[in-house]
Amino acid sequence: MTREQERASYVLEEVQKYEKNEKLRKDYGSMALRFPALLRSAGLVQALAFGESRSNKAHKQFVYDFTAVLGKLEGKRLEGEQAFRDYFGRVREAELPEYLRMTREALAVADWFKRFAQSVLKVEPGED
């Protein structure tokens, strides 16, 4: 399995959890659509902190799922807030070369979340 196939598989597994829940589907999907731009404009640490600080349950869950996928790609099997705390701590302490690598990986994963938000969750930009 290629790295892209791994990313797609892990992300699809997370996104499919929200297909049937109308409220969570829209909110989760809207965060997935916006997250790649947030990563590019604010940076990885700031984007993760912003997402985790949200009071919207689906937005916060998106960030937890997002960091769980990043952890799985690194061989860690944490879920939910635990996945977020582990990944967030590691990215905050990373040296510049590692931070840049983690950011590239996060951007690739965020793009898969965005694709599946549109194709699986049927969320389109501007639906908020």
C-alpha cells in the first residue's frame, strides 16, 4: 500500500463515521473543507490549537480525528483527545526540519479530509 493509499484509507474510516448524522455531518464536513486553508495560513500548531478550542463538538472531533490519522501514519494507535494531546505535544516541541515534515504530512491528510467531506459527506463550500 502506498503512503497516499494509507492516508486515504485512514481518513475514509474516520469520515464515514459521520455520514448518517445530519448535524455532525455538516459541521464536521465544513471544518474539513476549511482546514487545509487554515493550515496554510496559520501553521500547524496554530491550526490545531484553533480547532481544539472550538466549542462546536463536530469541529473539535474533526481535530481529534485528524490527529488520530496523523498518529496512525506514524504507527501510534491513539484516539480522541488522547491522540490530539500526544500529537500536539510532539509538534510543539519539534525542531524545524521535523516541524516542516509534520506540516507537509498534515497538509496531505487535510486534503484527503476535504475530498471525503465533499464526496462522502456531500458538504460543499459555502454551505455553512
